[in-house]
Amino acid sequence: MSTAAAGPAVGDPGARPVVASTPGERTVVTGRQREECPVTAVLRRVGDKWSPAVLRLLGERPHGYNELDRAIEGISRRVLTRTLRALEAEGYVRRAALGAPPARVEYSLTDQGASLRELLFVLGQWAIAHRPGPVLEAETTSD
Amino acid sequence: MSTAAAGPAVGDPGARPVVASTPGERTVVTGRQREECPVTAVLRRVGDKWSPAVLRLLGERPHGYNELDRAIEGISRRVLTRTLRALEAEGYVRRAALGAPPARVEYSLTDQGASLRELLFVLGQWAIAHRPGPVLEAETTSD
DNA sequence: CAGCATCCATTGCGATACTG
DNA sequence: CAGTATCGCAATGGATGCTG
């Protein structure tokens, strides 16, 4: 996978083969391509400030609303709600209302959400290997 | 890789093993963890509006500044500059000034940038497989 | 050609009071 | 417990004129 690939590319929509690379031909990224690009869509969805934390916690086990609120240091309820709704709309998170007042709601990952979390895990492996200058080796498990 | 993993998790910093999962123990994502998490860092860097397009074009071949400006429909020079500077600061993009006026500058991917592009390609595979409801099959190469 | 400076619009995020 | 309503601040993005 070290050469420029055929098939879908970053900035490209769906299953369309890459348009360009005719010698002398200039590739242009149109607004439509950008908006429809699935890569960009996912990145912008989980690239916000709190989604990774939510996905991480729900990946461990289901959580209630206030439970999430307490588990994520610094988040406001307003934003937590927005984040959950957004993840739910994308099909990554499931919301289940249990029982009458005192209303209990449980948030959990869908299969897609779990799959996404695995993907982010891979991304994490890459980030640790490529991001900082050299790899930190003095890292211990102590506090 | 279908079970919750040991090793770095989304929301976790560096190479530290996951802290929690003691039964009954509540995992808390602290502000520090969030800020230092390499996954979040990468996501927020390339999860902006234009970075994917830039990476895609530079992945094909090096580009000049105005060349990028023309190739990316809808971007403003202000934002293009900011995006390039940000990618450069992270070590994904290299800026090379060539010759005297009329100043020519060439932007290209570093090794890290190329690696990142491959990663985004993988992300694209995943997105196409998991994102839309059913897979669009009526997709043709026609305009 | 490759930007920077300025100004404005939109969006994201944070704090907090209140409600079923 | 699980949110919504309101407000204000900060960051992002957009348009464009000017410069070496």
C-alpha cells in the first residue's frame, strides 16, 4: 500500500474511481466531492472535542446520562446532549429509555459504533507510532 | 480485534495501558487525558473542513500555493494558508521555497504525511463499508 | 506567485437556571 | 434522573484588498 492507490481516495465520493492523473491533467476537488466524501464525513463527526471520550466510555459498557456527565471531566450537559444526539443520528450510539420516572436512559454503542471504536483504536496505534518525534520510552505504568 | 482491547484506548494518553475496568470502578476521562490523547489530536487536526482535500491533492503530486487554491473549490486563501501551516507544523506537509521572485513555493507530503494519507485511505474503506445504509449500487462512472 | 491584514458570519463550546 | 432554555465567549471559516 505504499503507492498512490486506485479506488476511492480522500476527498472522493463513494465508489467512484479516481478521476484524474491523466498526465498534465489537473485534479480539482469540487465542493460536491468534499461534501459527499465519506472520509471527511467521519472525520468531522468524531473529530470534535468530546465524541472520542463518549465513544471510549460507551465502548467499555453502557452508561446513563448523568453517569457520562460525571465521567467526562469538563463537559457541559448542553454539549453532552448535542454530542449524544449527533452520534445517535449517525447510527453509532443507541439511546434506550428505561422505566418511568425517575426516568432512566441508557446509552450504548451500536454495532457500527463498536466498529468505529475499533477503527479509532487502529488510528491510535498509528498516532502513537508516528506522531511524537521519537517514541517515548521512559513511559512507565506508574502515576 | 472484536473485543475491548488492552493497550491504548480512545481518550487515553500515550502508551499507558488502560487504567480502569475494575468491576464497579468508574472510569473517568480527565481533561488531561483528553488533551494528551493522540487519537483526539489527529482527529481534530485532519477533521477540519479542508485538510482532507489538501492531503489528497498533495498525495498525488506536489503543488504550488495558487495551484492548490485553484484545485480546491471554495477555499479562501486565508484558510488555505492556515491549513497548510497547521499541517506543516504537525510534520505532515513540507514547504519548499524555490527561486527568487516571482516566488515559487512547493508543498508536498512528508513521509508522515504520506503515511497519514494511507491511514485515511483505510478510514475511507471503512466509511464506505459502514456508513450509508445499504451500499449504493446504481453508482456509475457517468456524470 | 505567495502570501498577510482586516473585517464579518457561522459554528462550537461553556455556565447555569429551570423542568417533567 | 435526564434533559431543555438562554446567554455569552471563543474558534473556525469566508471575502477581499494589498504587498514583496
